[in-house]
Amino acid sequence: MQKQVRIIVGLILLLFISPMIVETFSKPQKVGIPEKAEEKQAVAYAATENQNIDSIEQIEPKKALLLFTHSHEAFVPIVKNEVGQTAVYHSTSNITAFEDIIRNQFSFNSIETEFLAVDTMDEMKRTNRKFSEAYDVVRPFLAAQIKENKYDLIIDLHRDSATREKSTLTYNNETFGKIYFVVGEDHPNYVLNKSYAQHISSHLNELIPGISRGVIGKKGDNVDGIYNQDLAKNMVLIELGGIDNTQEEINRTISVLAKAISIVLQDQTSQNIVASDNGA
């Protein structure tokens, strides 16, 4: 009788503790991982899961200096719209008004942009200098700036004198102001300046076929022949659009220019461009 009682009690105890045994062996074992550490692992994994798999590798930031040797060069449609005049030069409605769009588009392409803090044509007027002396007037300001700072590219931005037929491109039902590059060949290192210009021109035309009219070398009599490019081998002179281009056309071209410059600056080694130390 006592034996039967012990068996019955044993069965009852077995039924009572069996759920606890099942729960213990079915739980994942946390061998060597504290509870908080396990939570951190879960959070890190969730962050990885939420990353955009299409995101591109981060672009290394670059730095550019822009100047306007002919700072009052203007676009007729813009001047007419803003001040009611027909003029190709204007003291306020001119190429320098594009600073904000240039800064924004360059920044979008990981290029920090500084602008040389001088209105060259105001300075020429103040010092009673002739138009042909513009490059001499801006030179000391530019030389001082690049002596104290390092830039990946220096751009002297101009507006070409060409009329609409020559300065405008239609591509995919949109119009753009065309670009071309001027290289002064009357100094020993002009080949380096030309290399930068050619690479940017090439990438412009890869992005929008025909937007760049190419690179023009100038030397000899009746031209400057240097354009201050002897101060830095990574300096280019860009003619942006012509006298008849509109605000929208120039804005579109600036966005393409920013992208092309970014590609060149990021690809200097593979393109075999000599990195600039801002010295002649």
C-alpha cells in the first residue's frame, strides 16, 4: 500500500514540474552575453537592416575658389527683366549674381566654394584703370588669396560675348548656355592648366553632349596670353553662356558644370592630372 502511495505522489510531482523543465530547455541559452549587450546587438542589426543598399560611397569634399575678372559682364534678358535696360555690362545685374546658385550646386556635389572678395571692375573704376588692365588689377588679390589657402580648383568665370545662336544648346527639350575654356599659353606651365580644362570639358560633354565648345589656347599679340593662370596650375578660365542666355539656361548649365568638376576632382589620380599645390 505504501509503495502505491509513493508511486502516485511521484506521478503527481512529475506532472507538476514537467512544464518548468520544458520551459527551461526550450529557452535560448545566453552563454557569455549579458542582457544589455544582447539588446545592443539587436539595435545595431536593426540599423544595418535599415540602411539604403543603393547609397553610393561618400564623396571626398573638395574646395574651389571662384573669381570674376570681368565682374560686370551681364546677360541681356536678365538685365532687361530686372532693371528694364538692354545692356551687356551692368554694375549690379551681372554674372556675380549667380554666386548663390554656384555655391548651392557645388555644395550639392561636395565642393566647398569661396569667392574672391573683390569687385574687379569697381576696383578698376576706383583706381582709374583701363578695361584691358582687368587681369593686372585682380592679380594681387588673387595671389594673396591662394598664398594663404589651398584649393583643389580655381575658376575665373566670364560671360562670352557670343549671341544666342552660338551660345545656346537644346538638349532633351531644354536649353542651356554653352561653355568653353580659355587657356593662356604665354607662360611655361600652361599645359597643366590646359589639362584641367580639357578634362572638365570632356566630362561636360559626356553629361550633356555639345554643352562644351572645347578649349581655346591664346597667346601672342593683342591678347593677355596668361590670364593669371601662371599663379596656379589648377586654374581655369570658363566662358559661361553668351549675352542672350536667360537665367534658367545659365542655372541649368551651372548644375552640369558642378557635376563635371566634381567628377574630375574625384578622379584626378586615374585621369593622371597633377594635384595642385597652388604654386606656379
